[in-house]
Amino acid sequence: MVQPGSYVPTEYLPILVIMVVSVIFGIVTLMVGNLFRIRRPYPEKLVAYESGNPPVGEAREKFSVRYYIIAMLFVVFDVEAVFLYPWAIVYDKIGFYALIEMIIFIVILVIGYIYAWRKDAFKWG
């Protein structure tokens, strides 16, 4: 019989060993890389990389809210357009009722598009 407080779960020992070996391997790899890496800093190498373009402006400038609005509108209209494809594939099986539903769906999309257009949500600048 096992006494309370004396039970050691040996089933978890392999997991503990893997965790310890992983941490030690990570630390040793970083230390070896730091010791043997070649260091040749020069001004062009120390400049922030922006897809091959020279950096412009501050690195921590805030994006305009308009950027996020355009991104959200793109996602919304893109996802809604994805719903049209499966509907078109099975249109001949679902009938006239589905046609009316899709017309209502597209009308709601167009109303949302016109609303966003009137609010100048698609203007970048």
C-alpha cells in the first residue's frame, strides 16, 4: 500500500528528461553559436531591413485607423465572396428558393459596400 505523500509518478520521468535535455540543448546551442560566429558589423549591415527598401520614417510609428478599416472590409467582402462559390456549384440542386436567398445576400453585401463607399472607407490617404 502506498503511503500518502510518498507516491512519485514515474510515468512522467521521460517527459521531465526530455524537457531538461531540450533546455540544456537550447542554451548550449546559443552559447556555441555566440562563441564561434563571425562578427563583422558595418553601417549598412546594422540598418533595419525592410524588404530591400531603405527604411523611411520611425520604426515605431502608429498606423492610421484607416489601414485597419480597409483590412477588415477586405476580409469581410472576401469571405462573403467565398460563400458564392459553393452556392453556384450546387445551384441546380437547391432550386429557386436558394436563388432568392442569394439575391438577398448579394443585396445586403451591395448595401454594405455602398455604405463603406459613402463613408470614404476605401480612400487610403
